[in-house]
Amino acid sequence: MQRNSLSSATIVSQINNIDIVLYKGDITFVEEIAIANAANSSLLGGGGVDGAIHYRAGKQLKQECWEIFKKEKGCKPGHAKITSGGNLPAQYVIHTVGPVWHNGVRNEDIVLGNCYKNSIIVAEKNKISGLIFPSISTGIFGYPVEKAAEVSKIAVSSALENSKFLKRVGWCLFDRVTYMAYEKAWSTK
Ligand code: ADP
């Protein structure tokens, strides 16, 4: 069933009794407890998925991000910070800052893996049962999508081994090419 520009979730795997799911469409319509945001270091909003999340979440999200910016100078690449979801269907947004792609010579794979691992750590600390990511870094930040899908699969799989609260984790992918890259990554061992 389609709801606005969002497909229903497809379960592509299970790790530690946690369903791994893929949605296709706009993450701002995802009705899970938490979504992740591919933010920039200031956390004060940007383009792409960040812009869409801030637009639909409204003023409260901006205010909470502004507080994090003042107190903690935003968020470093690979780290993750939590806010409420404002007007989004999701109750929480976990903001993480992906690496900018520099041909793979600046530990981009490690930083991208850390985005997923640290977001999962934040979700567990907050007893969150469902978390859906966008395809971090593969838009404006230029990370090749097939590589990103592989790196994120490895990072998420290892981070979920010790999870207690998460029951559903996955991605909401905006376009067909990105969806197919993640579907392919999860269909291979
Ligand atoms: P980054 O700066 O980390 O590359 P972008 O927002 O530019 O982040 O892109 C990350 C991914 O998010 C891309 O695949 C882009 O197509 C996708 N995207 C953009 N808007 C949305 C949205 N509303 N919902 C889900 N994914 C989105």
C-alpha cells in the first residue's frame, strides 16, 4: 500500500531477531519510532534529506538542533545526536554526519560505518525499538552508493549483535538506483 510517496517496508534479513527492512520513498513519512538524518556538522539544516526532515519536522527540531549547536558545537562526522521528531510521524530523529567522499583516501568507510554504529548506540541508550536510516553520504557528499550499501550492511550487522531494544532497523531509499544497491547488498552473503 502506498502512503504519499512511501512504499510499505520489505523485510530483507534478520539479525539477532531484529528485522532488517527497506522502504522506498520519502523518509519524512516513515512511521517508525526513530529516523536518522544525514545531517551536516552544524546540525542547523541543509539540502537533500536534511532539508526535507527539517521542513516537515518544523520549528521544534530547529530549536533542539540549535541548542546542540550552542552546547556541543553540533556533531562531528561519524558521531550521532538525538532530538525529538517535531511534527514528523517519527518520535525521534538521530542526526549523524556522514563523510564527504574523497576517492576513499580519507577513511570514508570507517567514518560511514561509525555513523551507523553510533546511531544504533544512541537508539539503544534511548530504548528505541525501530530506526530507519536514509542512504547516508550518497547524495551531496558523493559516496558511491554500492560501496555505501556494503559498508553500511557490515556496520549495522555488527552493531546489532548486542542490541536489546531494537526490533526493526533499516533504510528508506529515495530513488530506484539507491534502493536496488541496498537490496543487492542484503541479498548477498
Ligand atoms: P549526504 O549529504 O549525506 O550525501 P543527501 O541528503 O544529499 O545527504 O543524500 C543522501 C540520500 O538521501 C540520497 O540518496 C538522496 O537521494 C536521499 N534523499 C533525499 N531526500 C530524501 C527524502 N526525503 N527521503 C529519503 N531519502 C532522501
